[in-house]
Amino acid sequence: MDVSNADRVVFPEVGRTKGDVVAYYERIAPRVLPHLLDRPLSIRRYPKGLAGAGFFQKNVPAHYPDSIHKFEIPRSSEATKKHRDPRAKSKDVTVYPLVRELEHLPYLANQGAIELHIPTFRAPELHRPDRLVIDLDPPAGAFALAKRAALFTREALAEYGLASVPIATGSKGYHVVAALQPTVDSGALAFTAQKFAALLEAKHPDELTTMYRIALRGERVFIDWLRNNPIASVVAPYSLRATPRATVATPLQWDEIEQTDPGAFSIADVERLLERTDSLAELAAAPSDARPFVTAVEAAFERSGIELKPFDRFRS
């Protein structure tokens, strides 16, 4: 494809250009597309490269090709209880792009896209997630602690019946992801995820925390269960990150995590990434029924005596 401003430097520290970014997404597209397919996409764009301002784009611009499908999601929390009323005004919805073709990935890169972010559901099942994501956010540079937290999370998910894989986010920490059959409402699953996080914190109080405020976390890893809320999003597997080294979010095998820091892979590793197996795609080939997980966590939480405090992310 023709790349506009192909020589524009996007990642100054490693000298990577817009042409390099487009080439990366063109090459990695077959690996990315199964994870993006029919997921409403949020795009972090840097039209002038990392030296300029970046922003998140959710609404589909008018100039996007018709082959990029659209999916409307109500903006108000009350409206998200069900899909959009056809009579609703356009200002009451966000119109997300749905990527369904390989060529959409380099096209978006040519539009200045760096990061791709996706929710835990596929359209049109707005409230039936097929992923559970526990985002582990450690203090800066505390990779050893983040790795232990990922292993604690794996063990706990397995205890409640879910297999999982780790994803090196390309940023500070890891995601631990389970593949689900879309059998549980998103609100119920998010509430269960919060209880799961509380149980995990109680088991490892010196290393893990559910405290939202950074000042209250100390040297502990934050267990971010909020990624499972309706319309929340996470970075997509194999997405580039807006970091100086142009790192990549990468699915791992569990036996790799001890030797693999969150930012281990970068744009320079595209061929190596394609040679690796995709642990998340393998897991998703046999998704777990979410209902036994919900039942098991609810029972354990009831036995624990833990009380959840009302949570408000803007006041916590």
C-alpha cells in the first residue's frame, strides 16, 4: 500500500518510521486479526509520532472505508444495560470500528495508529464476554514481583476452574487471560472478578493489593479487575505500544514468564513473533464455561468473610 509520510520518525529512540509501523502491522496482521475480529476497537493514535501529542480514538471517522464495519455502543451507563434503542440520537452512542480484514491493520497504521485496544466481548454480544482479564500493575521496574503475581493469579484461577495464559503487555506488567464461553453476563462476571481479586489479595497481602489509589499500594502489585467491566478495554495481543523502544504486547507460555520481562519484545522482533506459537489463540480454541468459575468464586468469597467496600474509581 502507499504510505503517506513514510519517512516520518515515529519512535525517535530506535529510529523507527511510520513506514516501519505500517510494515509491522502488514506483516503481523494474520496473527493479530483473530484477536481483533468483531471486537469494537479503540485506537491510540500518534499522527506526528511519539514526539507529538497522542490521543485515543473510538468513533469511526467518515473517511474510513466501508469495509471497516461499525458497531454502536450507548455512552451512558444506564443505556449499556441493553443495545442501543434505534430511536436514540447519534450523540448518545459511540460508533466503534470492527476490523475484519488483514488489510485493515496497515490501513489503520497509515492513519497514525500505534496501539490497538479491545474489550472482552465480540459484537454483537455486548454483555457476553469471552475473556476474563486480570491486569497486574506493579511498581515501576518491579518485574520479579510482577512475575510472582502472575503465577499467583494462574494458581488461583486454576483453583476455581479456569486455565489461563500470561501476556507480556509491552508496558509495566502482565495480563493473565482466560478464554470463556460467553455464558455469563458482563456485570455478573465483573463482580465475580472483583471478588476473585479480593480473595487473591487476602491470600498474598504483602505482595498484592486491590487499592486503586497508587499512593496506597506501597510496593505491592495492583490486581486490576476493572478490565472486565462492560466497555472497558485492554491492549490487544501483538499491538505495538507507545513506548520509546516500540515494544509489543505478546502472549507467552507459562514456562517463559520467569525469563521474559513485560517489554521483552519490540517492533524489531516481528519475524521471531511469527515463529512463536500463539498461546492465547490455542487457549481460545477450547474456551471454558464461565458459570462454574462464578459459582466457585462466589462460594469461596462467602466462606472468606471478606466484605467488599463500595468502589468508585473517581474517589478511591
